[in-house]
Amino acid sequence: MNEEPQLTIGYSVLADRLKNLVYPSFTIPHKVLVSVQNPTKTKFVKNSQVKYLESSDIGVTKSRNLVLSNCDSEILVFGDDDAVFLEDGIRKCVEYFTSNPNIDLILAQSINKSGVLRKKYKNKSYKLNKFNCAKAGTIEIMVRASSAKIKRITFDEEFGAGTKKFLGDEYIFITDLLKIGGNAVFLPITIAAHPSQSSGVTSYNQTTMQARAKVFNRVFGFWAPLVRALFFIKNFRKTGNLSDFLKFIIGK
């Protein structure tokens, strides 16, 4: 009898973008789970090898939570319609999970369509904490799904694309795990290709800064004003003037 695949690749897709999704052709055993947000009941072609979860909801965190709750594999990697996963990197991370049963989450790295790393990554592994994983991208996260369910860790549905607090959902997911004693690590392993950098990471306009302020509230609570001040000072050339500084500190 064949064993159940250890890995699930779980996509979150809007119905009208489902046609863009590139399904992986891995040799390693895996399942594919696709959460399709389809409030307009658009008809779409289904792949017989894929399990679809159709809902009328809107918001990427709701979609990811649906994938997480329906994942019956040990390990889950999150994807979207314009991401392409790389088998060699995925395999290495699966092997790391197997060799390190205490690890709940791996944050890996990704490249753009030209094969260039999408961010500045360290070239060695390190444990994650509240201060070193704020730029985490969804397609760079692999989670031990069984552990996340036991620990009752989900994406905060008040954050993420499709909401007013449109960024920071991955960061909150990781730090929520850390707050209850979960173990997470960064590995300098490339697991995905994606065409561009996330706008939430690179933008420093007023709307984005307001959303960031709420993320810091969620992660740091009482200490959020201090952390916001340090963030603003570090990024002063990008973030603005003294008036913006004061607004950001008080969370407006």
C-alpha cells in the first residue's frame, strides 16, 4: 500500500485567475489543494488530480486558512497563481522537517523570473524571532500543518490582501507561532519563483504606513510605539518627515 504524500501544495486563487496557475510536475509525492474564491460563481475547468475548495469569501487569509484546515499532509507550502515552485528546494526543506521534528515552520527564499533573489537574504540559517521575519512572503513559508493545527495557529483574517489591513499577515502568522513556543527557522534554500516583489514590502506611502502601524500593534502590543519609532528611524529616507513620524508612532 502506498503511503500518503508528506507534502501538500496549497494554492489560494481567485476564480478568474485560476487559468494562470501552473501546477507543479514534481517527482516527489505530493498533493495539490486549491482554494478558489468565487463569489460570482464563475465556471472554471477542473484538473482531475487536484482537490478544489470553492467559497464565496474574499480575502487571501481566509483562503489560506481554508487550505490549512483541509490539509491532511504533514507539510504544507502556500502558493498563489503566479508562483512556480522549485522541486530541489522543496525537497531539501521536506528533508529538513523530517530530520528536525521540533521545527514547526521553515522560511525559505524565492527568486524572480530572471533567477535573481527577490530580497536580501542571509547566506546561513538562523532561528526566527519577532525582529527578523517581518518581510516573510507567503510562497517562502513551509509549515508543519499537523503542528499548526495542534497549536491552533491560523492566519489573522483581519489582515492581508483583500482587507483594509492589507499586509503583514505572514509576519503575524509566524510571530503567533513563536509566541506560544513554536520553533521556526530561516534556511537559505530557494523554493519558489515569483515575478515581482510584494508591493507591501517596498511601499512607504501613507496608506501602507497606516497598515504597518496596525501590524506592529498586533505583534508587539504595549511595545508597538517603540518598535514603530525604531522602524521609522531606520527607514527615515523612505518614510517621510517629522509629522509622519509622530503619526506613525501613535498608530495613525
